Amino acid sequence: MVLDYQIARCTLEQAAQWCITAVLKPNPKLLVTINPEIIVQAADDSELKDALKQADLTVADGVGVIWAAKQFGYSLPERVPGIELMMRVLELGGPNLRVYFLGAKPGIAQRAANIAHERFGTVIAGVEHGYFKRPDDVPKITQNIAKSRAQVLLAGLGEGQELFLHQNRNTLNVPLMMGVGGALDVLSGEVKRTPTWTRELGLEWAYRVGLDRKRWHRFPRLLRFVYLVWQNKK
């Protein structure tokens, strides 16, 4: 248990195997790759916190979560980065997996879907960008996803993606839903992965934030996360 969140003691491979098993069962399931930022956001958002706590599987995406677990005497075997988990699920599922790609800027999700199909044989259940404009967009999109018979929904909607999936869980009616952040941008080739050494040390976030001023607002959240850990530890 880390800051009231039950985080699975599992490796990336174990999480991927759980996902493949999950798609064989009809009831909708939500997988959350939790990191310090989303925990801080949820501290001020009761709806988001509730959504996170009702996930069917929560894995540690972030070196900060691994560190926090140790502070509470909770040992986690390794990080389970969202993008690596997504890629492994696509690889394991291959041509037997129907996937709906939702999110990112117009055109990105389609490119990501095409690459997944070319690389893994993924069956493209549908594609939709993540820039919703009109109030009636959400009902139409959720209905389209439900009609697509997708087994997996990859939602790259950024902040609030887990809340979107939780609130629309029953309407979407997809066996496995995953919030994948910017993973669709990476899969599409729009954004390059950070150097290998940053991934090995779990410092992708620091590398990206350091190079992009638009991301500098993330530092205060990380500092607050440390404060929350120490406060709860006491």
C-alpha cells in the first residue's frame, strides 16, 4: 500500500500476461500505471482518486513510486512503464488482439495504429484523436468504441484519462482499458524515446522536463509527492 493505493507486486511481464488474460473476459477492466504526478493530482481531486482506487490493476510507472513503496516497507520488483507495457501487450496479442487507439493530436493515433498493425499484426478496431471540442463528442466517441468490439482501449488523453475511462467504463464496455499518456506519440514516431540510460535509471521524466520549459510545472508536483510520502510516513 502506497499513499492509500494498492500497487501490484508484479514485473512488466506479469502485468502484460494479466492484460492478455483480462481481454478474454467480457467485464470491463481498468489498468492504471501510477506515478507521482497522478497521485498528487488525485490528492486535490476526489473523483480522480476514487477512479484510481477502483482500478482492477495498478502498477508502478515511475521511480518515485518505487522509492515511496520502500519508505512504507513495501517492496516492488521493478517499474512497469506504461509505454513498455503497451508494447508488450501488443506483441503478445499479435493478430489476435482488436485494439482501439484513442488520443493525441489528429493523425497521431492513426499512425500509431498502422505501425502496431505492421509490427505486431494488431487488428485495428478503431481510431480517434483526443481533441474533443463539442459537449456531445464524448457520448458519440464512447458509443463508437463500444460498437467497435475492441478488446483493448489505449487512451492517450493525458491528464484526466483515467477519470475518463472510469466514468465511461460501462458505456465503453471494453475488456481492458489502459491510460497510456504520450505512448501513442512515441509509437507513431512523432516523439522519440529518451536515451537508454534515462530509462534504465527511471529518469525519462527528468530528461523531458529539463528540455521542455512547458513541462517545468511538473517539478512542484514531484516535490509535493515527496512531502506527502514523508507526511504519511510520520
